[in-house]
Amino acid sequence: MAEWQLEECPPSPREHSITQDYEREFPQPESPLQVGVGRAELRGRQSMEAVDLEGEELESDEEWQHLIEATEPLAMQLSTPLSLLKDPTFRHRIQARLAESAQQVLEGMLEGASHLRPLLRVVGNLLATRCDSELLNHFCQELNVPLSLLHLAKQMLESGSTKQQPWCITVLTDLIMVTTAYFSSECSLEESRQDSLQTLQESASHFLALQLDLLAEPADSEMRLCQQSLLCFTVLCENLDTICPSVSSPIYTSLLEDHQPLLDKLLQGSITEQPALQGAAMEAKSAHDHSCVADLFMAALVAVCSIPLAWNSCRKAKQQVAQEVAGKLMNGGSQQLGKLLRRLEDPNCSLNVLKILYAGCCASPSLCQHLGRIQQVWDLLMQLSKGKVPMEEVAQRMACEASLYLLALLTLQSQASPSRLEEVVTLALDLLTQSHVTSIVGAAAFLLTQLDQQGVPVALEGKEILPAVSSSLMELAEVWNRDRGAGGALLSPQYKGLQMKMESALKAAPRSSLSFILLQLHFSLPMGAGLYDGLIFLLLKLLAQEDVAVEQSFAASELWIAMWHCVPAVLCVGSSGAALEGDSPGSPMAEPDWSLLSPQGTLLFLSLALFVCTRESYWCLLQLTQSHGALMVMLKTLLSPHFLACLAQTQAGEDGEAELVPAVVIQACQLLCFPFALDVDEDTIALVIEAVRDSQIPPQLLQVCCHHLPFSDTELPMSLLCRLVVSDVQVTDQIAREAAASEHIIAYLSTVLFSGSLTLTADLLSLLTHVARTCPEHLPFLQRILGGSDMSYQTLTHLLSHQEHPIRAKTCHLLGNLLRHNSGFPHVLQSQPGLLESLLACLADEDETVCKAASFAVGNAAYHVSSPAGTLGRAVPRLTQLLSDRQAKTRCNAASALGNLGRCSAELGELLIESGVPRILLEVACRDPQASVREGALVALCAVSQHPGIQQVLLSLRAGDQLAALASSDTWLTTRGSPRPSAARHCQKLIQLLTSLQST
């Protein structure tokens, strides 16, 4: 151990992923075995056998070397790290040796350094195995790794005597190397373990505090410590982007608030041809070494400012970092930006320069506008998009994607010449139709979408565009179906033939070994867009300009089927329980992958579905009749509380739009309303309603209106809900039970009745009326809504005097249906006299529909003995007038109401006589042109004829003779010619009564 040269080669940066350098330093167990690995495994087993863990100490260099070899990730067996991590003796000795050697290092002792280095190598090897995150986490906690290592590094940097030692830089490099291994390991990313996240946060904070000193250490002549520190910083940022933003965002915020000099250092190191690094031997380094160091600086800058793909990440914090970097590039007359742009021409670093510029332009419109004024930038981006800059294949494809997104941003933020825009359109169309890389096709589609929305002419040819869009979506559909188990099960049986045809085509298509890599997004799209968004927009635009035959054939095409594979999978359609197939119970629910289909893209897809439905209604109807069909399952997911909560979260970001949730709900409701707008037979409509009911969509609609929409946006879903309720009694029961179980919904419905929306209030009154008419078991639920907290029924009183006559009419109708039942509401009229007064006032309303509904409600009120007869008696004069109303239903209601008043209250008999009610009822019974009105009058006469005074009036009018003439005529026939036996029966009953009275 006397030699202090690093055994590992210094990390050489790779453009496409800096973490690959670390993987070469600490290879992962799942890496493919290389030549000679079999011999290495044998040597590893032999090395492990040579280690005496039962001895008092692991003293000899030879034993430590055996342990290092035994734990090498590529050479070991999985049982080796597991057995070591479970062995308390091993962990105790590692802990003791770490403490002892660290103290010796701080005392400047070579022995401590020689003991510490192999220990660090073993710890690093164990972390690199990622064998068991729980065991590794416990192991790190016992050693206090990496905090103890960072504390040691800080003390070494602050100790003058230690820094003078020739081995100081080597030990510091080893310490940072193990810290890198920790940041890269799964045990630091265990979101279920709060202690792990807290350790990661503390470790990151300590590391950032040391980073500037690590990068500028004068004794680091060969720049190994600098390179390892940059690599560690890069790995830290890459892994922070994947964890909970509550942990990662504060770290990036602290970088802005407390570590501005570090950002300056990263930027300066990225753009300086001779990096601003100290060290006695710097001038002697080759240009190649300088370039490697600068590339590592640039990779670190990329890692700290690039925007993560995941929406539920630290996007906002990283956008602030990117904005800060953009500001630094623009400072001082944009000199630093000029230096960075010069490196854009270098094939070895152009990709990372693109990443920095892209992140900066996404966060800073000023930088975007400035770049748009530089013609050389346009030229370079065009060259990179065309693959004219020589670089390795994967990097070239990533450069093409980044260039296309940058061109889209420049187009939006700057005034490019028409000729330049025409050139960009041609480039994007060529890539869209000729590229076989899905991510490039998606980027080209996004660019064309932005150009089209800016008014730039984009000519689409179906024969070229459709195959390109189809190929991309079908490839994505296959991957999502295989990886996430979605798609096929969602398709209706009628489309299984097309599905099988599509799958056969997919199996026959050639696939490269890079196919899965190429399907992975490398960049978050500008403005929160998703990879599918542009493809769907172009498809919608293309269909809109094609002829009817193309539109109709699209619904049965393989492309349309492919979209129903991948879009539901991306939106996690059907995953209402555990997130995905194979997840354990209690797993977090799956969230939509907005990087593939954004909220705006979801709206585009719904627009496309509506477009197809209007052109091919049979497809839509077929899907809507099946509760497990693709469309119905999609709509159920879109209206689910979980999906809408995910959608609402996107509105909070800078790229979010406040109207997303209402827009998605309204489009989903439009699809559900579609069958009711067609001339469809009742059986089909019944099947649709049954499928909607079985999908539990009605309760979801109620929850959506209550929790996710403002009043102004609830009219369509409430109207749909009303239509469903009046069409199916089981839906009525669903809604009533859902509402009764939630005080929040009760309060919401009560509030709606006081809202200023005529449509919303009218629909809710219709819904409540239907519940009252068909589900008497739910009357307590209605009482909670209408009675209020004090059961004063001020809501009904308010609505009976509403300024709009449809509301007054519907309220009277609701009250009439409530009064059909014996429980509850009849007694309300006694306790709330104001309610009855308002109802009686409606009898004289200027609107005839209100009068009709009010006469119905008063008639039902009069039926109950508990109703206040004295107050109801004031209705007799107006009810008598309504017997000659022009609406037959009003005349019938008035007759029934008068009959109920006479039957239930003997004291009202004289009032009826004084008002001439017997005479008028007799005239209506004999002469009204409507059979239903005549029958109603006869029923009323039978009811009031029990009063002795009314009997005498009828005798004086010779009612028996008039009724006998009526009985012998053909007036019992309705307008349709069918007999009314009940009317004849009531007529005979009256004749018999009057005949018996005459004979006495």
C-alpha cells in the first residue's frame, strides 16, 4: 500500500450520460459480463475464503486486498455482499477501523491513510452492488456514511498538516468516490424511509459546502479530485431529480441562495478553453486533459440546470437554477454566452452545450430572444438537426431532438424571416416522415405544431404523414402494452380482429437493439408538452382537411386502435387500485405520464375522439354500450377523483393552465352526451345508460361538480347527470346514496340552489324532483338539502319567489312531489306558514306553467289532513278561476285540488258553495273538451259530494240528469278513441248518490 497512484483510470466524460463514467468506476451487478469474468468470479470466491472474519482484526494488506477482490461487483457472487452486510462482526470491525484510521489521517499518519483506502474501496464496492437497499441503508447508518466521510474531508481541507501530506489528495478522492457511490445507490433514494431522505439532504448540503474547495485544491495537480468531485456533483443532481421534490427542491434552492460562487465556477469551467483551475502542474497538462476537465464541468452544469422529465419532481426549483444560469450567460454583454456558443461547434461537447442552452431558453425568454437574433445559431441548429455534425449515433439523435425543441422556442420568441421559417418547416416535415426514431418524430411534430399555431403555413400530405404518425404510435403502443399491461384488455370484442392484425404487423416489424433506449425521452418538452401532443395535433389537423371517406375509414384503422392502446396506458386508465399489474396492495396509485401525453395533449385526444364520433357515430355508440370498453373505461378514469387531482396539480406549475380540469371534464361529458343527440332507438340508449351506470360514472359526475369545478363549468355535467337520473331508477339511487353519504355534497347542492345560474338550478331541481317522485326512501336526503341546518326550508321559500319563472315552476313541481308522501313534508306546511303563503302566491303567477305546477302542489297539500285548512281555503277562488284555464293539465290539477279541499275539510264546504265550485265542476265534467279534465272534475265532485250542503246544490242543479246524459254519450272516449272506464265509474257513482238523495 506504499504506492499512492489511483488504481482506477480517471473518469472520461460521455456526452449522453455522465453517470456511465461512474458505472465504469463501480460497475453494477446487472452489467453484462465481460471476457475473463468467470475467472474473476473464481478469484473472488477464493479471495473471500482467504479472509478471516473470525479473527480479531483484518490487519494485513493481503486480507484487505482479498476482501476488495471478493466484493468487486463484476467478480463477486450476490451471496458475498449479503453475508457481509448481515455479519455484525464485519460491520463492527469496519466501523472501528474507520474511526481509528480517520483519526490517524487527521494526525498526518501514513498508517491511517494506508488503512483507510482499502476500507473505502470495500464500502464503495458494497454500495455499488445495490444488493439489498435495506441492508445497505442499515450499514450506512452504522458507519454514518457519507456524513462521516464528508466531515473527514472537511477536516482534512482545513488541516494544514494533513494537506501537506503527499497522500492527501488521493484519500480525499477516495472519500468523494464513496460519497458518489452513496448518492448513486438506491439506499439514498428510499422515499419510504424518512431517515434515508434526511441523510441524503444533510449529505448533499455538506457536499455542496465543500465542493468549491474540492474543485480548487492547489495540490490536485493531476485534477483527479476535481474530476471525481464533478462526477459526484453530477450523480447527486441526476438522482435528486428522481426523488420527492420536498427533499430535492430545498437543495437546489440552497444552491441559489448559498452557493452562487459554485455556479459561477461551473459555468466558468464549462466555457474556458484553459479551465480556471489552480495547480502547479496545470500548464503541463495536455489539451486533451483540459478538454476532459472542461467536459466534466459542462456535464455538471447540465445536471444542475436541466429540467426533469417527471412532472411531480423538482421542476420549479430547477427552472430557477436554469434561469439563474441563463442570466449569468447574458451578463457582461453576453461574453460568456459567446464563449459557450463557440463550443457548440465542437462535436465533443455540442450536445451538452445544447442541453444548457435548451434549459436556459425554457426558463428565460430573454435568452431565447437573444439567441433568435443570432443567425449562426439558427444555422448550427439546422445542421445539428440534420445530423451534419459528426458524433456517435445516440448523441447525434439526442442533439437532433434538442435542436428541434430549441428551434420551436426560437420560433415562438423571435421574429424569424419567412424564408427561415419555410426552411424550418421543410426540415421538420423531412424528419417527421423519414426518421425511424420515435422521439425525433415527436420532436418534429411538436415543432410543426408550434409553427402551425403561430400562423406559419404547414402543408400536410396524408399519404406521408399518416404512416409516420402510425409507425410511432404503434411502436409506443407495443412497448406500453408489454411493459404496463394495458391496451388489449380495453378494446371492444368487435375490434379484436383489427387488434390482432396490428399485433401481427408489429411482430413482423424489424426492431433494433436500441429500440427501448430510443423510446425513452431525453428532454422535457417545452411549455409542459408531451411527446404524443404534436402527433395528435397533426393527426387532427390532417383529418379535418381530408375528405369524408378518409375520416370514416380512420375509425376502423390500425392507427386508431394503436392510439387506444397507448393513450389509456399513458394516462393509467383502469388503474383505480394498485398502480400497475404486479404492484403490491397499498402501492401508490399510478399517475399519468405527462411527459408522453400532457394535459393539453389529453384535450387534443378527446377532441380527436369527438371528431371521430361525429364522423363515425356507430363506433362511439358501440363503445359507449360497454362498461368495460376502451372509451367507457377512459371516460371513467378521466372523471375519477385521482386523475382530476393529478390534473389539478399540473395547473399549479408555470406551464399549467387554470382551465384544464373544466376543459377535460366538459369534453368527457360531451362524449357521454353524444348518444342523446342522435336519433337512436330506445334499446340502444338503455344500453348506454346501463354501461354508464355500471361504470359508476354518475356518482363521479356528482363528485366532479362538487369538488373540481366552479359553478360556471358545472352546467353540462349537471345536465348530463339530470338526464341519466330521469332515465334510470338505479342511477337515481346511486346519486341519492352518494350525496347522502357526504355532508360536503349536501352543502354543495344547497349552495347550487342559491346560485345565479338558471340552467344549473333548473337541472338540480329536476333531479331532486325525480328523486322525490321515484325514491321515497331518499326523502331524508332531500330534507337535508332543502331544509337547511335549521330545517326552516328557506331554500324552497326563496325559490318559489325566484325572478325566473322556470325556477318557480320547477320548485312548485318539486314541492308537489314531496307532498305526495305522508312523512315529513306535510307537517312542514304547518310549521313554516311562509312556505305555504309563497306557494299560494304562485297560483296567481303571470306564467301559466307556474300556475300549473302550483295547482298540482296545492292539490297534494290539500290531500293531507295535517295541512292548515284555513290557509289553504284562501286558494279556493283562484283554483276556481283555473278551472277555465287554457291548459288542460292546469284545469285538471285545479279540479283535483278543489276535490281534496272538500274531502279533507268539512269546514271548507260552505266556502266551496259560496265560490260556486259545485256548479263549475259540474259544467267542466259535462262540457270540457279534454277527457282527462272531465274525469278529474268527476273525481272532485265525488269527493265534495259527501258534504250535505253540496249535495243539495247538486240536486238543485239537476246534476243527476246532466250526468245521465253524459253517461249515455260517447264523451268517455279520449282523443285517441280509447275508453276511460274510471271516468264512467265515477259518473255512475255520482248518479247513484243523487238518485238515492232524491228518493229520500
